[in-house]
Amino acid sequence: MAITLPNHDEHLLIGGAWTEATGGERFDVTDPASGGRVGSVPNGTREDVTAAIDAAAAALPGWRSSSALSRARILRKAADIMRERAGEIAETMTAEQGKALPEAKGEVEYAASFFEWFAGEAERIYGEIAPPMNTDNRVLVLRQPVGVVAAITPWNFPAAMMTRKLGPAMAAGCTSVVKPASATPLTAALVLRCIEDAGAPAGVVNLVTSRDAGMVADTIFNDPRVRKISFTGSTEIGKDLIRASAEQVKRLSLELGGHAPYIIFDDADLEPAVDGLIASKYRNAGQTCVCANRAFVQRGIYADFLALLKQKVEAMTVGHGLAEGTQIGPLINDAAVDKADEHVQDAVAKGATLVTGGVRLTDGEYANGSFYAPTIIDGVTREMDIFYEETFGPVAGLTVFDTEDEAIDYANDSIYGLASYFHTRDYARLMRVAERLEYGIVGANAGIISAANAPFGGMKQSGYGREGGSVGIDEYLDVKYVLLGAVGTV
Ligand code: NAP
């Protein structure tokens, strides 16, 4: 089937105006499945980042003093507009990111749900009246917007990683500057158009696309008007941002890498466990921060589990994300394919068995894209890179275990602490294991765990701060204590 790619040129959004970069440069956005051109965006400069901060700072007084109800209405309307435009946004997302179109449509819905959820939270930013120590006084606790925030987002969920920052920021009364990943800036622009068309005043959200992420970060971190940065991306860059934040003591939220364990106990229901691992592992071709990267399967169920997993994985359709029936699209680029292949080759060289896949797909329809076959490797041990490193590709590594303690020990043996999963029908074990896993998110008998109404975030080197849930808005609020003296005792 011939694929028609979108042809979409976008702009910076600064103070309500869609503009070119001051330097006049643009860069192309390409389709990782075919190498074809999808569109282009301006290559923003330091002047553009500063102009975006100027616009956000100028819009702040009006926005933070607007009523919670009016902010909530704009967020709800933005969600509605995103849904009306879901087809266009999803097609553009698939074209620039690669994920299969049904997944892209699912992401648009997921992304819109953050606007809706935080519209509700905007209306419930309550303060407190605390009992005073001195009865002549009164103690008030206010929760106020932190001010101008910057959001730096990754390419793997180009819409949702942005809306789960902008939703709470807007709800809290903050104004924002967004720097999307340079691989997926078009989706970001389409989402910001929804916010603008929903009636957000000029400057409440601003967009700077740029190939020079270091320059953008440097400008943001050195501008005292930016009070908070929310970053989703790799742990390596996250650590750089922690160092950069020290100079002006910037508030940070960091959603970083993951390396999820997926445990299947003997008493699990076989088919839901296999389907759960497949959903967790192969979604977005294995490029999610909550992807299972290590599967630990108890000895009694191991053979059946592996056989069913192999059968289902081999039946998956790999292709262009816009092609009918595609389940797994390309990886984001050739470097990502190299990394997945290195993990497989390293494991096999150290004694693992290749069950299926383990090859780059380079012929025919795959010739110009970054494709890797859905892969299973069996017999993974601690000596192998895949045991400790995030693969970010469609590679499932399996390890057999005997006891619950052994499974927990394997699972917690990681510098990361984002998502974890396990399957069991034993309710006592379910509670025990959930408590013992050192991860911010635990899926018990579930392979898909992300939702706007739940707090999402990691422990250890997966970062700090939470997005979503009732706590997500706290990241964008300052707590202020006001002592009212000499009120009198009643
Ligand atoms: P990345 O390379 O760290 O990039 C993330 C963002 O940071 C992009 O916008 C990137 O811009 C920008 N960036 C690059 N260099 C920078 C610098 N020196 N200073 C400031 N920003 C910089 O990560 P990625 O490859 O896009 O995303 C994959 C990683 O994100 C994985 O580790 C994954 O686990 C993690 N992730 C975590 C979560 C979570 O919620 N915990 C969710 C999704 C992804 P350019 O694109 O222009 O380079």
C-alpha cells in the first residue's frame, strides 16, 4: 500500500504569534519508517527562547489572577478540540514518531485526558487554616502558582508528555515555554494550536522548536524569571539539568529513564500474563519509559509462558505506522536499532538463547526505515547489558526464578525505579509484592498502567516529582504560610 505522508510546516508560538526563528533557519522532520519528509519547523535561537520567556512573563499576571473556573473551561475546551482533531494529530504523530496509527489515536485521547483531569484540579486548589500555637493569631496556608515554567519533552509520547505538564501548569495559573524533542515538533505545535483555539490568552503557552537543546536549556536555566522546569527524558540529561538547576536553585520535576521488571508467578493466569507483557513490552516498539525490560517467570509456568509468548510475538505485524494492520512501527532512528541489536548480541554472546527476532529488518518495505524485529531472548543473567540497561526497543529478555524472594531481588536490582509489573492470583502475595517493589508505579495483573487520574513518577534514578493524579498540580504550586497576628481570642 502506498503511504501518503503529511506535509506540514510549523512555526514557533511566541506571545500568541506563530513566527519564524530570528535566524530564519528551519529544519526538516522525517518519517522514521521511510526516511521521507513530513514537514519542517523553525530552528529557534537564544533570542527566540528569551522572547518566549518574555511573553510568558508578560502573560503571567493576567493568567494567575484569572478565575479557576475560566482556566478550567479553557482546558476542557482544549481537550474537546484535540478530540475533534484526533485524526490529523495522530497521523502527524505516526508520521514523525513511527508508532502505529491506533496507538497514536490512543495517545491523543490520553493526552486530552490530562487537560480534562487538570481542569477539575484547577477548581480544587484549596488552602488551609491551621490551628495557631498562640490563640491570638491565625495561620493561613495559601497555594499559589510558581510562575513561568519551562517544559522539555521527549519524542516517544510527543502529545501526552506535553499535556501532562501543560495541563497542571495552566490549571495552577502558570504560564509556559515548551521545548519539544526535535524529532517530533509537529505534534507539539498541533497540540498548542488546540490550546490557543480553546481561548488561552496570548503568552500563556509558548513554543520554541530548536535543534540546539543545550542552548535552550542554558537560556532557560539562566533566566531568573523561569521558576520551574519540568523535564521528561533520559536519566543522563536529567542529571545535567540537576547540576544546572543549582545555580539559581530552580525547582525541577524529572521523569527519567525506566527499566521495568515484569514478574509472572506460577499461579498467574497464563494468557492475561502473556498479553500484559506484550502490551507493556512492545507498545511503541518498546520505546516507552514504562516498558518491561526484564521478564522474570517462575519455573512452573515458564515453558508454557515462553511458548505462548513466542507464538503471539511471531504473529505481530511490523510495518509503516500508517499502514493498515501494523502493530509495531519503526524505532525512532538507526541509533536506536543499533542499541537494541547490541543488547541482543551481547546477551547471546554471554549465553542467552535467541527465541525469535534478533535481526534488523532491511528488505522491501523496511529498506529506508529503522526497523527491528520483535525479539525474545531467553536465559538472561546479571552479566548481560540488558539486565541493567534500558533497551528502548522491541526486545524481551526472560529469566527463570524459583522463589518470591528471588524475584523481588532480581526486580529491585536496578538503578531505576519507575514502573514494575507482576501477575499472581494470590491476594496476600499481591499485597506483599506490591509493597516490596522499589518502583513508583506497580501494575498488579495489568500491563498498561498510565492514566491521568493516577500519580505517575519514579524512585531512584528514574527521577522525582509526580505527574497526574491529585498530586500532579502540586509541582506547579508554591505553598505560602501567612501568620495573621493580633487577631484576638474568641
Ligand atoms: P533525551 O535525549 O533526554 O531528550 C529529551 C528532551 O531533552 C528532548 O526534548 C531533547 O531535545 C532534550 N535535550 C537533549 N539534550 C538536552 C540538553 N543538553 N539539555 C536539555 N535538554 C536536552 O530523551 P529521549 O531520547 O527524547 O527520550 C527517551 C528517554 O526518556 C528514555 O530514557 C525514557 O525512559 C525517558 N522517558 C521517561 C518518561 C517518564 O515519564 N519517566 C516518559 C517518556 C520517556 P532534542 O530532541 O532536541 O535532542
